Amino acid sequence: IDSYDSCWLRYEPVDDEELLSSYRDRCEHVYASDSAPELGVVREELNRGLEGLLGRAPHLWNHPPRSADGFLAIGLPDEMRPISETVDTDAVRSLDEDGYRIRSVTWEGVDCTVITAPTDSGLVYGTFHLLRLMSTGQPIDDLDIVEEPANANRLINHWDNPFRGKVERGYAGPSIFDWERLPDLRQRYFDYARLLASVGINGVVVNNVNTKIPSREGANEAVSRRAGWQLLESDNLEKVEALASVFRRYGIKTYLSVNFASPMLVGDLETADPLDADVEAWWERKVDEVYETVPDFGGFVVKADSEGQTGPYDYDRDHAEGANVIARALEPHGGRVWWRAFVYGSHEDRAVQAYNTFEPLDGEFHDNVTVQIKNGPIDFQPREPISTLFGAMPETDLGCELQITQEYTGQNVHACYHVPQWKEVLEFDTYADGEGTPVKDLLADREGQGIAGVGVVGDDPNWTGHYLAQANLYGYGRLIWDPDLTSEEISEEWIRQTFGGDSTVVETVNEILMNSWDASIDYHTGSIGLMHMMYNGSAALENHYDPSPEEWPEYHGASEDGIGLDRTSSGSDYTGQYREPLASRYEDPETCPEELLLFFHHLPWEHELADGTTVVQRLYDNFFAGVEAVKELRAQWHTLEGEIDDRRYRHVADRFDEHVLQAERWRDTIVSFFYDYSGVPDEDGRVPLEA
Ligand code: BDP
């Protein structure tokens, strides 16, 4: 990790004398079993972490240390006496897979800290938890912690194109996965696995959902031969296993995105029809082969009938038929299909299509299929309403797809902390089972459900492009482990581990992070439900960074008489896909929450909002406020000069300069666009802009 940033696993020396001596008393001697591979990981991480924090490496024992005044004991519940004699082992064994218990106890007159879990991966998570407590300066002398993850599946979806090395929507350099050199391993794989395990991630999909590079990138045959679908070829499976061998040490399963037409691309069949017997047999054989090579393989992600990827529609079959043929092959091995619901193109309003396609199929999917739904109906916009599919398919395992990489929120230039956005998604009450059925509860407690985040790391030394974007990777893992954590709790943990515990630094960075998303919504959308006003450019470019409202009229509906889209019962009736009282709430502009108003309604420019301000004036105000907010974030960052190391200070300061310029560019482009249509000047004289 040396030449690369250690992110939040810096393990800086503890400088508070009292804490240091308490940590030393309790952790200098460690009794850890080393039976399983993961326990090798526990020992390695403790060596590294404690040496950093306490200034010397711990003594590691294979039996209770005799002379010590205190020690740390880590093992399965029945593995060692200091554990079996101090905690309720039945209770530990009945914890969820990945759960753990940490407890301060006295054993044979000695102060002990015990970490125990029903599985090895729980021990890894428990170890990282204890190290986190010390890295954030918490006392550890009176612990009684029981943790279980809220979501069984906590995945990262890499959109990394193998062989070509480019990460789709990646802004942190090329892919970290070097398929040319695999099965040779890079230190980076181990460090990445550590980062992920430290925040509870338990699955990694290593390649892009676009497994065949679509022609929109101008790909020729030679290029698309070296695309993700190829990873299923026999010669490549040992490379997949090499990566899996690293990840499994940390309790992380490896998955692949696969092409629906694999029987034709990888095999030599003439069809990929999911009801064809040869196709069924092909998937079975291929999956058997995968599991011979990668025994704990997680499963497949499939993007089908979407943006140029083939799918069951090519054979007049539906999505359940498409998913099930692959699921049946995975079933005997315990693998799972994550089948994406990201389909659009056949409906005038893109928002309604996923529900129309998938809701009627509820109950038709095989047990080991998870339907993976983006948080909103469009595409990871700064703010969207919540997808109507959540709560609409009770007989189907669902997964929520979030985007960690900042495709639409400033890429690697803007500071934008996404945790509050994800929190809004997970807390959203779907009313699926009456009032009080938030998305987070719908996803939790089912073995086949969970959350997938589109990855953010690349080969840049700082991993995420923008240094502060590390907080998004950290926060993603922490939040999906425990959606009841607040955004501030998560950011504070991250800051303490990343920049140290100085209270001014913690408060300042926290405020910057916490205000960054609101600012982003203001200057990208005006904060009353508009979205998708970015520039695309040529098919090969797909910039998604600069403003270009004239390019996408179908997403904002600007006209001389008003702005917004009618998605009520008189329009596309997206509102009708929600349960009551949501449907009625969104249907009426008087009760529709202002932040989503123009998503659901086309309103006159001078329609009056609740406080008497007009729509167009509110848009002007919010766009201007967004830019001011970014300037304020920058000014706050400037107060940190000299308080944190210069290298990281400069990196972020430089990005803030560009961030301000870009926010102004958005504001000026979009308010001028509104003015051109509406002809309404700003009350404060800011629009039209001075020439
Ligand atoms: C959009 C991206 C595109 C992805 C697509 C997807 O612009 O690159 O391939 O979603 O999720 O966000 O499949």
C-alpha cells in the first residue's frame, strides 16, 4: 500500500497518552487462532494496525498468554477458553453469517477483550471494528458490541473493461485489474480487499455490465473480442480464480458480469434462446466449469435487453425466462443471478418502463435470482424519486443499485458526499406494507437481497480520483452494513481515520461533506425535480460532466409555456405506479414535495409555489445558491491549510477551484436556457446574464 494511499487504514500513532496506555494494556498480547485463511488475515491486520497505532507490533500467541496483564482473544466461539468461558456461545453461533461480538471481560483475573463470531468472516469484520475504534480514539475498556449486517449481500459492481483497461464512468485512472498479467497478483488486490472488508463489503463483480462493447463506442470486432464476455472463456477462468483467491481471504466473493448471448459468443451455439435445450445444457456445463475453478464463486450479473446488450427479447422470451436458465445452472452450486432491471427505450417516458416490464413477472423468477434495481427510474441523477419497483415485487428477491462513482455529480472534480443521498433512498417509505415500509427494510433480512454499488476505484495512487471521494467508498460500505447510522456518524468516522482527530479538522471536513450534495443538486438541477441536463457529445465521448440542456428536451420538458414533465395520470402516469398515499401525493402539484415537483408536473414558468415564489424564480435562486454554496465549501477547505498535510490539502484545494468554475458554468448555461424559453427576468437582476 506504500506507493498508494492507505485511505482510512492509515493507523497513525495514537497521541493521547491515556488512551495509548489503555490500548497497549489490552492489545499488546493477542491470542488468535490461525486455522482458517481468514485468520491469517486477522493476524496480518492486527500486526499492521497495532504496530501503527501503538508504536510496536503485538505479541501473537497460540494459547492464552501467561504473563500478560491483559490480552485480546480472537476466535470462533468454542475455539478457546477465554471466549467459551466468558460469552454466551449459543448466542454467538446464532448470529447472522458475518455478524460478530466484541466484549470486554475478565478471565482468570485478567482483563480481556474478546472478538468472536459464528464464521471466519465475522472475525475479520470484528477485527476491523476494534481497529476502527482505536483509529477514531474511542475507549475500549468497557465494550459490549453485537453487530449483524442489515443486508446479506453487500456488493461492488466494477464497470471495468478487462483487457482494454478502461473503467466505464471511472474517473480514477485505468482498472486496477490487470488481466494481461493475471494470474500474477498485484499488491493492490490485497490492499483493495482490505479496504473493502474493513467496511463490510462481501462481494465484488470484477467486470463491466456492458460485456460486449456497444457500437456506440465505435468498437470494431477486434476490440469487442477483448471485452468482458471473454472472461467466461476457459483460459481466463484461472485468472478469475487468482483474484478470487485474494478476495476470499477477506470473506469477499467474486462475481462476473456475463453476456446473455454467451452460449454463442463463448460457446459455438447458434442461439441463446433461454428455452432451448442446448442453451440450458451449455450454461450448466459452463457453470460447472466455473465452480471447478472457483469453488466459492458468487454468481453472475446480467445486463440484458438494455443499451445494445442482447437479451431474452431477441428470442421473444421475457426477463424471467432469460434469468432462470442461468439461475438453474448456478443453483446446485449456491450461486446467484443478479438480473438488472435497467431497461428503457420502448416507452415514451423512460421512467415507467422498468416497472411495466418487471412487476408483472413477480413470482416468476427462480429462487436464486435477484432483480437489481437502480435507486431511481432514470439514471443516478443528483436526486430522483425512488423507483416504484421497490415494494412492488414481494415474491422476488430485490437488490438496490447505487452509484458510488460520480457520473452525474461532478466526476473526479467536484466534492460530493453521496451518503445523504443513499440514506434518502433507504429511508424512503414505500408504503408497500402500509405506513413504515422503508426501502431499507424491504431489502434487509432476506438471504437473496442486498445492495450493489457501482465502483469508484481506479489505478490512481489515491484510488478514487478526488481524494474526498474516498468518503463515498467508505460510507457506502458502512451504510449498507448498518443503514441506521447517520450520514454524519459515517463521515466523522471517515475523517478521524483519514485526517486525524483534531476537532477543527473533523468539524470543518464534516461540514464540507454534509453540505456538498445539496449544493450539487442546486447547481446541476435547480432542486425542484429537474435532471439530466448534462452534455453527452459524440457516442464515443459520453461526457456527462458539462451542461447541455438543449440536448435532452425529453428529460425536462422546457417550452415557452412552462417546464417539467407530466407524469401524472394525465401524462405518463408514473405516479400511478406508487402505492397510496404516495400516488395521490405526487399526482397533485399542491402536495407533491417541491424537490420533485417538475419531475411529476409540467407547470407554467410563473406558477406560484407555496411561498409565493414562481417556478422560474425558484430555479434562478437555487442555481445561484448552489454556486455560492460551493464557494463556501472552498472557503472552508482553505481554513485547513497547515492543519492537514500539504499534499492532500493542495489536491483538494485545486479541485475546488475547478469545482467553482464548473458550478458557475452550469448555473450560467441553465439559467440562460430558462430565460430564453420563459422570457422572465430574474427579480434580483442576475438573469439575463450581463453580456
Ligand atoms: C448509465 C451509464 C452507462 C451504463 C448504464 C448502465 O451512463 O455507462 O452502462 O448506465 O447502468 O449510468 O448499464
